[in-house]
Amino acid sequence: MIEYPRLALFLGGRWAGPENRDHEPVFNPASGEVLGEVPHATDADLDEALDAASRGFETWRRVSPVERGQVLQRAAALMLERREQLATLITLELGKPIAEARAEVEQAAGIFTWNAEEGRRAYGRVIPPRTPGLLQLAMREPLGPIAAFASWNAPLITPSRKISSALAAGCSVVLKASEETPAVALALAQILQDSGLPQGVLSVVFGDPKQISERLIGADLIRGITFTGSTAIGKQLAGLAVRGAKRLTLELGGHAPVVIFGDVDPDKVAQAAVAAKYRNAGQVCTSPTRFYVHRSIHDRFVERFAELAAAIKVGDGLDPATRMGPLANPRRLAAMGQIVDDARARRVDVRAGGEPIDGKGYFYRPTLLAGVDETSLVSNVEPFGPIAATSPFDSIDDAVRLCNRLPIGLASYVMTNDSRNAGVMTEAIAAGNVIVNHWQASLPETPFGGIRDSGMGLEGGIEGLQAFQTVKYVSQSTIPSY
């Protein structure tokens, strides 16, 4: 166990504590106890962070991609060196099992490593001219200072994805991290400072979301916005960004469908599905939720899924035996109750769970709602918690319609041994990510993003780096005509 740190703001390299600032408590979701107090940034703090970002950008953009990569590589090495500290903070603040927290640290370090290497490959183009004597270039340059907004459910991966991509591109960053998981974001800032990141290039702030988003996005010097969170808030930020003609990347809600064809082994698929569904207590934007199972194997799948879900050990994430931790906050508990109450009112079969666990903390049992229809709340609202729902389907056309019936499109999954089914579904599903016969929707080297109400733009891969770059066209005559 580590001692929970004193929380502060990180203003371009200066640590600013809670003195003379509003603050709010940070809770341990496994016990409900207060871990610490996170300070809220004042207008003066935000102005300091913006001024630092302006100065930091002018410094960092002139650092070579090789040297930028060396800083990011050192940060990745320090993340792995401090794996236990970071993982413990993740579990304390978010509640996920310590093994999952360690995996998050490793994935976040991998994101830094990828961007450290890919930043050296921001190649432009030489464009063949129409007439002799012209040199035509398309040059990639840093976009400018970035305002980044990170959610609480992946408190190290999400900031790492945004910060490392922006830094690799040569941009400075002001990160508004979650007030529910602040120590993780601040530990990352400390790692970057220890890795030699110049002062001013990164700031981390907390506070009133409306105040911070309006002040950051409204600042003329901010040239790009990257946000992970709810669809409703994302649309509000998009409106602010459009007014300032600023580049925007949004990663929003999911409610991922899973299509399971009758040619698979339902017992094996159920076993893998349970592991994927209840990771981080279902509080993952790519979490599989709407299970559309061919009628020929639906009941057998439900039986096995329910058996496995009921056997999951729920508890404090710091207990090595725990397989699912608490929900992050009481709001999620209330949301689970609303969804299950709606299902029971419709006489849906609650095959596993369906209730909170008495005692301290925000615990809810892994839940399966079997045979839901399209009017059920769970069919239309992303649970963002440990609730899965099944519906039988009869034809591939039914499966496609069910997948695409909502105005969302982030992750989706297909389970089949028939390549024809896989081909039809990968083409027909309207989503940014279609995953066939496994459950890994995102890697550092792959593009990740949604369509429709699930967002715009991409993170990860070369596309994630390009989100923080602009293209300058240069045409130079080698035969002066003046």
C-alpha cells in the first residue's frame, strides 16, 4: 500500500496546492472513504496554464522529433518502473482490480513508446510539379497548443493517449483531468517532468468543467481540442470548438453490440464474453453490452453466461482474489438500479445479479438481462456498468438492423466461424471498430474512434498523431520569375 499523495495543480511545471482555492473530496469507491482533496483551478490558474502552453509550444515545436521521442521513451520506462505505484493509485481512485490496473499501466507505457517512435516518421510529401523548375512540398507541422479533456474510467490510458500523441507531434498540452481520479494524472505529470519535458509544455488542471472548458476552448492560442466522455458533453464542446474554428477529436459513448452466430460454441464464447464484459465493472466505452445471439444457441449461451457471471468474486480491487471491483461513484449505482427496475417492470428475465451489494463502497453484482426487447431501457441507453443484455435473432439481416438501430458507432463485435458471415457483418455494421472473434478493440498502433453520436476523429496509430498536425503546402520555383 502506498500513501495517497497531496493533490495539486500542475501549471506548466509549477505545483500549486489547494491553499486559497476551492476543492472537493476524492473518494475510494471500495470503501466510500475520502482519500484526499483535489483543488479547483481559478481563472488566474487557467491563465497561467494557457500562458505556459503558449511559451512551451514555441520551445517544444523546435525540439527535434528524435529528442522529443527520447523524452517520451524515458517517460514510458519510468511508468513501468513505477508500475506498482501507478496501479495502486488507479485501484484506489477507480476501484478496478489491481491486475487490471497493472495492465493499464503497461498499455499506457506502450502508447508512449509508440508515439515516441512514430513521431520520428511524420513524413511529408514531394509532389511532382506540372511545370519544370518547381519544388512542391506538403510538410507536416505541429498544430499548436492543445486543450485535452480526459474521463475517469481509464485514468492513465486516456491522458497518455492524448498527451503522448500531442507531444510527439510537437504540441503543448493543457489537460483537464477527472476530479475523481486526479492522483493518477498528476503522477503522469510528475513522470514527464522527471523525464526532462521542458517547463510550460504540459499543465494539468481540475475544477468546474464548464468554467475550464469555456476558458480553454475560448482562448485564441488553443488550436486543437481532444475530449473523451459523454455524447452530451462532447456535443457542447464541439459547439465551442466550431465557434473558434478549432480542430476537434471526440471519443464519446459506445453501447457496443455483439453478434453471436449459431456456428460457434456458445459455452466458449460465453466464457470469453464474461471476461470482456465485466472488465473494469463494465465501465469501458468499448464494453460489449448488447448481445444479439442466434436463436438456435441463445438459451444455452444465456445459461452459461449467467453461471459464470454469478461466480465472479466482487470486492476491493486491492485484494488479489477480486475479479470485479466497485463502480466508480454512487451515480453509476443509481443508473444500474434504474435499468434493472425498468427490465423487471417489463418482466425481463434477470438471470444473474440485478442488485447492489450491501456494505461499504459502490458495489453492484454482475448482471445479465436475458431476452430484452427494443423498448427496454437497456436496449437504448448505455449502462456503463456491469449489465449485459441478450436478444435472440433469426437472420443476418436482423443482426445488421439490430446493430445499427441506435445513432452510435464505436466498438462492435462479431463471433462466427463462417467467413461469409464475417464479411457481411464487417461491411454492414456502422461503427468505427469492428472486431471479429476476439475482444481487443484498441492498441497503440491502431486507429480508434467512433462515428455518429460516438464521436469524430481518431486516436491511436498514425491517425492519432496526425490529429495534432497541420499540413503546410510549399511551392518554390528554382527558376525565379521575378
